[in-house]
Amino acid sequence: MDLDSVLDSASTKKEGSKKSNIPTVKAGEELREIVTSYKEVQQKIESLTAKLKDMGETIIANALEEKEKYMIETGTFIKSVKIPTSKKDETVTVVWSDWYSKIPLDAKEEIQNNFPDNYDSYFETNRSIKVKDVTEDDLKELIKRVGKDDFAKFFEVERWISPKTRFTEDQHKLPKDVRYNLNGLVKQKTPSIKTK
């Protein structure tokens, strides 16, 4: 039995949510004023959030550059760096996690081309299998028999590629062309910036 073809037959694709038709109701003058103020505060928060995001991206980009320099110079893997502020003895800490966005299976060959000898050391295929909402009769049938022809009838499968911890730790040692080739495929989750 070819496991990949059976799992492919049950793979699902996520669909976007549908818009709903929500009616506008009547509101008194006091409520209208509160709603207006709420929207104004919300807009200020969104503006400040966008500004904070831009500043964070600048901090992270510079911190990443310094982190990589440090790891290359010392040969030591680090997950975090501290950056001094303009105030004496104050720093912020940028922390990277070992979490990545899911890499689609159709990118496997491209990634393998960059790791011809050690792909399995750096990457693995993950899967999530869910039992569909089935009737009691279907559940009894599932218990009696699950064959490859019926697999997709009972299960939903999601599969993806994930970097292993070794990839995170060895990333800075990889040749620049390999890191460049993986840039759009392997996306590490945005690091956090801690101010305390």
C-alpha cells in the first residue's frame, strides 16, 4: 500500500469564510456617541499598532543580522539577543522560537535539492488526521473495516513539512545560496520583543 497516495486522497483544502448580512438597528443619541468614541479610540489603537509593528520589524531585522554575525563569529547557537536602549542599563530582548509556518508538501523537492545529503536531518513531514463527523452506522462501519479505498470517506488529512530543531540551530552555518533559496519556503515565526 502506498501511504502517500491514500493520504493524498483524503487531503483537504481550507476555504475562506462567507460574508453574512447583518442588519443595522436603531440606537439612541447616547449610544451613538459611545459608538463614535469607540471607533475613534479603535482607529488610534490601530494606528499605534501599525507604528509599533513597523518599529518591531526594524528591531527584528537588525537583531537578526547581529545574531547571525555573533553565531558565525563564535560558532555558538543562540535563541535570543539583548539590544541596549538609549537609556542607561536598559535593554529589550528579541527571542526567536523553534516554530515555523507550515511548508506545503509540493515544496519538498525544492528543499531536498538544497539538502541532497541530509534533508532528513533538517526536515520532517507532519500530518494531522481528523475523523469526519459520521453517523453511528458509519462509525460502526469504520470500526469493522478501514481500507485504502474507504480511507477518504472517514478521514480528513492535512500534511506539511516542518524544519527540525537541528535546522534552527544550524541555519547560520548553511551556505548563503542555500539560505537564499529557502527564503520564501522556510518561514520562521516572528520573534517576540520583550521590554521587561
